[in-house]
Amino acid sequence: MTRIFFLIVVAVFAVARGAMAQATGAPAASPSVSLAFEIVKQDVDLEVAPDGESWEVAETRLRPLTTQGVKALQQATLSYTSGYQQLSVHAYTLKKDGRKIDIPQTDILQGHGETTAPGFEDTRTMTVVFPNLEVGDQTVMVTGTVQIVPWFADVFAAIQSFSDKIVVRDGKFTLTTRGDASAYHIVASRMIADAPVTLGGKTRYVWRFHNDNPLKPEPGAVTEYADLPHVEVTNLSDYAQVAKLYAGLFHDKTDVTPEISALADKLTTGVRDRRTQAKLLYEWVAAHIEYVNIVLGAGGFQPHRAADVLKNGYGDCKDHVMLLQALLAAKGIKSSAVLIRAGADQFKLPSAASPFLFDHLISYIPELKLYLDSTARYASFDILPRSDAGKTVVIVETGKMAVTPPDSASKSSVHVDTAITLNADGSADGDTKVHSSGTDAMGARAMMASLPLDGDTDFFRALLGPGSDGKFERGKPEELNSDYDYSAHFHLGHAANIPGPGAISALAGYKPFSFTALIGSEMPLKRDFDFVCSSGIYEDSVTLTLPLGVTVTALPPSRIFTTDGAELRADYQQLKPDTVRTQVRLNLNRPGPVCRAADYVKVRPELSNMIDALLAQILYR
């Protein structure tokens, strides 16, 4: 975000996921990808001046170890901001036999970032494609970056991190500070440090990292900076200073113009309740201002004026917040911008304060004690998307740190009621009604809004198998209520072997969720790292009617499973000789968005029992 060198370090891991990450952290690679390549060399040499200007040279050498690694590393894209940064790239493929295949500058693709919409043209990209890359070769990039205009005058902050889940043969980070070295707060963890050297008004620091035995990645593991090999550098004392920097950028962007005041009055005509007023204004911004997905800082840290955002009809997260704040102010409702890291499974902020850590901006209304994210198009007024929940944030208006509300069982639920009729040819027809609330309602609305109106058949065939079909009644996904209802009629082409004897799943039919995935679709035998977990209540009721002459011979036993943070109830009833009702309720009520590795060994056996129980079948003949 601040400099290209950090973007490249993150890219070492992000390339393996098929996309170049912004400078917001280095998430652990998936187990399969982490073994597909290794870091032969990562050498970053950075010099910084007291005014925030910086110069950096970085050499990155990556070696694919499998065909998957070749595919992952064949292409890399770097991002920079014109007018603030200058970027040069020299790249080549280094063959196993020592031959170099240089990539001419004319072959490095120049492009724009997420969009070329007016106001965002300064985000630029360079894409390097490595020719003739094979297993055992190396991709080599040498980049030079100059921060010609500091994002914030007299401010410097950076984090250099490595992943301990990838082989690193030679990692080095060199930092040279000009002027008074005591102006910088430096925190290093799990890095080998050389003694600092001061000479000629400069101080040189060197840290090294080497890892021949990478840790095994774990699904869903949290990647807090404190747990990674890393170096933090800043000349800011705390996050209150960070807030002050952003407040200076934002102060004249939320002016209430006549147009904004008129719109606020129009949207709240006849409404005196302040919470309802805020809700109406939030919903209008969410629905009418197109979201341009620019990571905070990637196109500059300066938002557009609220009046311009209203006129243009689009904007990034900063612009959303500016316009919403102006509309609220027009009705006398005070709000504040909030700095947040939404794009990573990181919930805590590093100890070294930095304005460059944040990838998103949301809103906070103090009198309602309510956080809002109008870029989440289908989130209701009182709900944050899961990417925003339980995160440590900085409130710009006050300079205080806070934690956004975590997801909870009381805020998110799905209830499914399905009636299925099994036909004499083994096919089945069913009707499902879905009632969702909170975060799950947001997800359901987004899915229904994105699914083409003529795409239902393909959806159900892919979900339910060959010969299947279906049709959704979508309800009103555009309405941002706390609850969202929709329904589906579906046909199962192959549901059971009739006349039997045979068995059919007790959880047959369409469902908008998977119980096993919610409980734990990937359940390693043990965990060494804390992991992301969610909360919610999920209920499924299925009434199954068999064809004439076919009767139920056995039902699974009704059971209850309970462990810390999770309870599963499964009940089976035979209503008639040919009719069965299955009712399953899963209550996930975790204390927060992060579950502790130390607790995993205690809860895993019961979670495994829950998944086994969900495989229950109804026997018939």
C-alpha cells in the first residue's frame, strides 16, 4: 500500500493464489499450494527520509516445484500509483541449466487497476509473464521503487513479513533511516538481526529469515502479524496519530451542499425517528452509489467530495463513507469514518501504528452505537458483513481503537422448511421455503440478485445432479430488511431406488447451506493455530412422502450433541406409514470470530460425531 517492495513480499504468497495481493498482509497459502514453490531469495533494501520519501530495491526469486507451482508463478502483477510512486521492473526466467531468458520491457504489460472510471485513473499495473517456465526453474524480478510524494508528509510506516508455511532459502530485509534513528519505533519477531550501524547521518538495520522446514498450513487459520516472522517500523506514536492523519484528509470532503441537503430531506420525508432516518439514508447510498472496489490507499488516500460522489453515482469505500456522512449530517446525525482491515483473516492491529495497514473504510454512528458498511450492497442497516465483524478498528473522529461487533447466533440464522414427494420412478418433487436473517440474509440476497433469471435450471442441476431442475421465487432481494424470505420448487431426477428396499438421506432436497461445512468441512486431527469460525442458527425441516406401496422400515434415532460453542439436535418422526419428518437444528454460538487452537482438541470428537450423525438415512421397502 505504501511501497511496492511490500507488495512484492505479499505477492510471493498471493501469486500462488492466482492474484496479486495489496500490501495488507501475507495470508498463509493453502496446503497444496504451499508445497508447489519455494522462495529462493527475497532481498529487500529500503531507505527512508524523514519526510516520508523512500527508495527501495527488491530482488525476488521463486522456484516452482510442481506443475501447479509453474501455473501459479507464470504471471505476476504489480500495482503502483502514478504521481506518487515510480516503479521499474527487470524480470527474467532462470533455467535449471543457468540460461537466462530476459523479458524485454516491451513485453511487460502496462495497465490500470480495478477501473479507469474518472477519479481512479492513477492506479497503474505492470504484468510480467515468465516465458518457458518449467519445474525447477526460477522466476526472477528485480524492482526499483521510489515514493516520490509521501502519502502523508513526514510519516513513514511499514511491515515486512514472511510466511513460515513456505520454504524460504534466503530472506533479507535491509532498512536505512536518514536522520535521527530514535524517531522510529521498530518491532521485530522471529527474525535474525544484525547489529545496527550508524554512519554519515544514516542508520542501517538488517534482518534475515531462513526456513527449510515450513509449518503445515491449516484450513481457516488466522494470520495475525504477531504470529508471523516480521519487522514493524513506524515513526508514529499510536493509532490516534493515524486517525488524525485521516481526519485531515477527510475534513472538507463531507460538506453538506444544497443538493445533499435536498436529497436527505426527500429520503426522510415525514420521518422523525433518527434511527429510521439513518436507515433510509444508508439504504439509499447502498443501493444507488455503485461500488468501485479500490483497496484503501491503492489509488491514493484522498476521497472524493461527497457532492462529486453524488453527482457521479459511484465511488470506492472512502467515497461511500463521505457521502453517507454528509447525508447524515444534513439531518443532524453525527457519524465518523472507521479504518478497518476487512480483506484478511487478521483481527488485531500490530503494535507499531501505521496508516497503511487498512484496506477498507466504514461508518460509525455514535448515538446509535452502530457500524455501517454501505459498500456491502445487500447488508441490512443493523448488520456488518462477516469480513468486517470482530475486527479491531480505529474511529477517525475520536482517534480511539475499538472492536466491531462479532457475528453471533442471535444475529444470523436460516430456517428451511421442505416438503418432498418421492415418485414411483425414483424421482422426487419438492418445495422449499427459506427464512434467513442477519448476515445469512445478506448472503442469500446477494446470491439471488447475482443468479441470472434464466439460470435456475443450471443451478439446480449442478447442485442436485443429472435430470434435476428447479425454479426460485426470489422475493425482494433488493429490500434491505433484517430478514429475507424466498422459496424454491425443485425436481430430483434420481432421488431413490424404487421399489426398494433402499435408503434415502434424511436431509434430501435443496438447502442453502451445508451442515457439515458449518460444523467443519475440513477437520484436521489437530490445530496449532487459532482459526476463523462463525456463529449462527441453522434449522432444516424435511417432510418426506413415499409413493403408494412403499413404507418406511427404519428411522435413525433422535439425538443431541453438545460441545463448547456448538449444539446439534436431530429428530426423526414417522407421521404416517409413508411419511417421515426430519428436523435438524444446529446452534453455533462462538464467543467471537476466532476459535482457539487449544480448545480444538476438546471439541473435535463431538464435532466429528455430529458430522457422522448427519449421514443418517431413512430405510424403506
